[in-house]
Amino acid sequence: MDRPFDLSSTFVHAGSFERHPAGDELLLLLEGALALVIEEPDEPDRERRIELATREACVVPRGLWHRLEMRRPSRLLFVAHRQGMESHSVRERRNRNREDGA
């Protein structure tokens, strides 16, 4: 890829969680604003939000379920190991968490 993604509401996966079991994911927000939403591993019904602004970065540790919420149009560079990547809709994740806790 020769340029970062231009994020639009059709691309950002606010309605679905993903995780990368094979490695960490690096997110570098080149411009714009977004929230990284991470599902708390010990309390799957709780979410932690990390707000990112232009030129801020963070690392999503391997195996953590996460999603993005766009605050305004953004350009994001991300580096992730795609092997074994998993994704589920927010509804599917919440249903699975209820079943696991039952």
C-alpha cells in the first residue's frame, strides 16, 4: 500500500469488533479524530475508549477485541498481522459474552 486509508463512515468498523491473535496492531492517526474502543478482557461487557487526535498513536495488544469510532474524517495508518484475524458484530460479541457468563 502506498498511502494511508482515508476513513469514512463506510469503512470504520464501529459496528464490529476485531482482534489479531498473531500479533499487536499499531495505529497511527495521521489526521482527524477517532476513538479506539477496547473490550476489557476481564469484564467483556465493559469497554474502554482511547481518544486519538492528529499525530497520536497507540498499540492494541495481541488478542484484544477492539473497534473504531470516527469522531471526524480521518487518515489512519495501521500495521497488523492479518493471520488469524477475527471479527464479530457488536451484537454477536455481546451475545457471546452473555452465553459465556451464563
